[in-house]
Amino acid sequence: MGIKGLVCLLLAIGFVACKDTSEDSDLEGELAVVEAAEPELYEFGFNLNDFIVKRDTVKSGDSFGAILERNKIGYPKIFHISEKAKDTFDIRRLQIGKPYTLLCAKDSLETPKCFIYQPNLIEYVVINFEDSIHAYTSTKPIKYVENTVTGFINSSISETLQEQGVSPVLTNKLADEIFAWTIDFRRLQKGDSFKVIYTDKFIDDTIYAGIHRVKAALFNHKNEDFYAFRFETDTVKGVYDYFDEKAKNLRRAFLKAPVQFSRISSRYNLNRRIAYYGFALRPHKGTDFAASVGTPILATANGTVTESRYKGGNGNYVKIRHNSTYETQYLHMQKRKVKVGDHVKQGDVIGWVGMTGNTGGPHVCYRFWKNGKQVDPFKEKLPQSEPISDALKSKYLEFIPPIKKQLDGIPYKKQIANEGNSNKNLISKTN
């Protein structure tokens, strides 16, 4: 090969080498970009990748100021932040054990830019002081899942539901909100059965946040069916109530008892005689509901507090006027929650069970007046709540057939023991 041919060969080899090197360099550059990409992680409306995230819970002795000072923010700025945020959130309301999150700058000082407090699983408070100081409250995304549950009573409904891993809140909803006026849950019989369609709440798709509401229920008590369907009676105010299959309101003007799941330790009895007093006649014009100290006492109907004080054998007591006909009184409270002139609604907590005054054990003595005379509420035909209007009644009777069909079609757990204890269908999701 001549000199001219050798030069051409070397130039060709060099060209190929340069071309290969250039392509490898471009490829490496592309791979580097892909490896550097970081998946975005959002929570509380922030991209957490933009911050150093510090999570903790409020400890004993902690305060908003102490937490921020611990994280390199001085008191002048803490005071300024507190003043700006006070219209949205009172920083003195931090509770021990509740979680909080600090979003801090990605620098050597890791200076906090935002404080997020979670008073419960769903709500959170954001105090942002990265640029200008502002505070607001918000909620996490909630998913509602429709479930069904059935069961047969052996001892109590709470035990039956507990065996199936269902929240005890459902027991309270059935006993205190829906069937409180039609079924005495303290006197259920073995063999009574129930079917319930209800919704559960989940946060971020996975965190269980409790029972949302009951859509419909069927309770068979003493071989009699009791239906309940949830229906909106006021679209403007968003008021709902429960009605049976004939559009009859299940609610009554008065609750059957002023405390939940208690037992009657002494009934209204005008002929009561007590051995301690030599069997002297000692009429009992109230109904005693035994409950542990501290149990909430509920107003049995809407009304206005006319008395709230301590007096002799009555101890701490509250008296409520409901209308021109009815009054109720609640004796022996540990502590009173309401004062004279307060307006209370049915189910509001007005005090707590105690042993003040003349009492041999913790209970609430519930007294009932009709036209100024004390009577036995269990022997009175108490008024019902207002009936559904004719216009709404026709809408209701069109509304419930598919729900009733769904409810009636649910097989009892005994029949589906190998298939699980609930059926789940996603029905909605809100942000």
C-alpha cells in the first residue's frame, strides 16, 4: 500500500471513532437525565419533594411557640405568625398526641416554611409563612364505600357487630338515631335480626375514618319488620330524616332515655315502700337510669333550660321546658353543662352522670312533667315529630322502592358465611 492509501485508511478509522464516541456521549447524557427524575409526592396540597419534611406529634409541655423555637424560629417572628393566624386557628388549641408536619427549606439551616396541624384524620390546619403569612383549614380527599351487614341477635347488637369487625358507631346510629323511638335496644330478643346498608369513609383510599351514614335498615324484632330509609326533607338546609316503608317518620318528640345503653334501676312508682325507712311509703316520681360516673346525659327533646343548679337531695340537676305541655328534669349530675336560658336540641349533652345529692349509686333520675304534673313517661302516649308533607310523601314513595328491593335482597350472614361479611361498592369520591 502506498503512502497515499495509508493516509486515507487512517482518516476513515478516525472518522468512525469520532462518530461512535459522539453517539455514546449523547446516550449517556440521556440516561443521566432519566435517573435524576424524582417522582412527585403531594400531601396537604404541597409537593413534598420541594421541602425537608419533619413529622411529629404534640408532646406534653409542647406549644406552637416551643415547636417553632426548637426548629430555629425566633419569638418575634413566632408572635407575628400567631397574630396573623389567630382568626383561622387558635394556636393554644394544640392537643397532646395530635400529629403535625413541618415543611422546611432545603438548606443547611432547614428553616421551617410551613406548619401543618391535624386535629383529626380528615381535617388539617395550614399556617404558611414561607413568603407572606396566611392560614387556612382544609380536608383530605375522602372516599365513600357502600357496605352491607346482616346479623342475628344472641345477646346484643353491639356484640353481633363486633364479631363481624364493624365499628360500634353503627350500633349507636341504629339505637340512638334511627330506631330509638320504635325499638328498645335494651330488650332485644335472641333471634331478632337486622340488615343495614351504610357507607364507610376512607382517607387517601386506605385510612379508615369511620362510618359516614346509614342509607337504609331493616330490623326484625319480635317477628315484626321495622324499616328505615334516609330521605332529605329540606334541600335548602340539607336536613335528612328516617321514615318507614309507609312514609311514617320514625322520630318521636322525646327520646326513650336520657343516657345511652343504660339500664333502669328504679321505675316510676307512687306506691314504693323502702325497708330502710321501716317500709314507709316513699313515692318515686322519676325513672332511675343506672350508668357509670361521667356518662353523658342527653336532653330527650328540644327545649329551653329553666333551671340549672345544686339543690339538696336532687344534687346537681337541670330542668328543661319543651313546650306549654311538657317539662323534663335530670338529677344527681356530676357536672352540669348548660345554664338557664340555653336552648338545647334533642340529643345534646346537658351534663354527666354523678352521685350528687341523695343517691346510693351513680345514676340519673329522669323526671317528666305533663301539664305541671309528674307522670310516668313510659305510660304516656308521647307525641310524634311532624309528619312528612303531602308533596314530599309522593316523592318519598317513588324514592324508596329500589332501595327496599336492594335491602330485601341482601342474604343474611348465616347464608353467606363462606363469602365474607360485607359487600362493597365504591359510590363516590370527593376532593
